[in-house]
Amino acid sequence: MQAPAVPTPPVPPRVDRPLDRPGARRAGISDWQLRHRETLRTSRNTYLPRSAALDLRRRIDAVLLGAPSSAVLSHFSAAAVWGFQVPLVTDDGLVHLTVPPGARVRSRADRRIHCSEVPAAETRTLGRLPLTSPSRTWLDLAGRVPPAALLAVTDQMLARGFPADEFPRILARAAGRRGVVAARSILPSADPLAGSPMESVLRWLILEAGLPRPVLQYVVRDRQGRFLGQVDLAWPEQRVIVEFDGDVHRVRHVFVRDVRRQNGLMLAGWQILRFTSADVLGRDRVTVGIVAGALGLA
């Protein structure tokens, strides 16, 4: 028997929000209509408008339709909802949930299940979404991301006013957990003045190599006190500047501004080193060696 044809335009899609199959039936949407090419089946029983495939909030809403009430968003999904960027980690496209041990729920095509106790004090509700608190999210990430990525998240949390003295208390309560040792190692390097997550990664490479700690967001002035620029990383005594150039620096007006500022800094006697993600990710040892040489430590 030939399968029914898939509905296509001009037949309009009926799914305009996250739905599971029971919800679709209550809305009068047939199985045939669920096969519309503008409807995305995200799991065995969950559907989204195809236009919402990249919308994190709508993917979360779809996953929560089939999740137990005890589930909370956690790990990378909680970090995304809190607005923390996690560098060095490829987005797997999954919604991460933590459920209590023994919960009868499994990972599937659209979600990753973590089993762990999450005390009420470590949960929050944000925009009607249940999720782990910033401190618990940070601790969960500590066991799953490289130290440089965790430093980047820590910098972002500090920049938003998270108390610096709370991190040691988090680690004390979590003694023995995976990632605690790595998390403790990055705390002395954390700084709320970090300009971007990848700048944090670059700073970690420099510090991990044993080079002196730079001054972040250093304001450079000439001998007359005139402002020449605010730079990412600086070693004022050696008159060395390190800048991380993200994609925004390729925009023409930003590039022109950078060149003019660089000329002024060089004329004032500063040595300027500029690196991109290709340097940080693919030439990390070379990058650190260049910085060490400029500081007279190679």
C-alpha cells in the first residue's frame, strides 16, 4: 500500500508552535499534516515549525513537553539561557536536562539527559523555564569544558556582578566532584574586565605558560596625557600590547579605526601584537612564544 503523500505548499503547515503528538491531536492536526515539509520532527513524538529549528527557546519548549516535571535545564542549555558564551565547545544542538537519579527518562535525538540531585537552592525560574542557578551551571560546566572555556564563563559571571568570594564556597560544597580541581586552578586568573570569551582563552594560554599577568583594558596615553586607546591586554613596564581580533574587526570602519589607533600606539613606543581565533586555536604554542619574545622572556 502506497504511503500518503507528504503535504506541501500550497497546503499550509498547521504546526506553528512546539507540539507533541497528543497536543497536535487536541489541536485537530492529523498525522498527515504533521508530515508537512515545513514541520520538523525533532524526536519520535515532538514537532516544531521548521523555521524555529535554530530558535533555542522554542527547541527547549518542545523538549520540555516530554520531560518530567522534576527536570531542569542544565549545563550548556542553562548557560545559554543565562547568556553565558562557552568557547572551545561545539554546540551539539541538544537541550541539556538534569533529572533526579532513577528518573525513567533517556537521552534522545533532541535532548541530553544528566542524572544528578539538584537541590531547590540550586534552581531558578527564568522566563517560566526551570533551570540550574548560575553557580550550579558553572559547577556542571567545570566537569565538561576545558579550563580556558571555564575561565571565559567565570569572567562573564564576574562582569555581571557574581560575587568572586562565592566561587570558593561552591567548590568547598562540591568537594570530590568532577571538575573541581580544574575549576580551582582557574579562579586566580578570573577577571571581570575580560573583553570577550576568546580574549579570556588567549589570556589563559599566556598565564598557563607562566608569563606575567597582563593588565586588562589598559588605557594608554601619550606623554602629554592624551588618550591613545584602551587595549585588551598590556604589560606597561615592557610597553607590550596584545589584542584579540574577533570577527567584528573585519568590518571596514572598525578595521580603519584599528589601523589608525595602532599607528598612534606604535609612534608612542608600544609594541602591538594582534591575534585571531586561528592563532589561539590552531597556533597556540607559536602565539605564546611570540608574546614571550616580545616580553623578553623567550
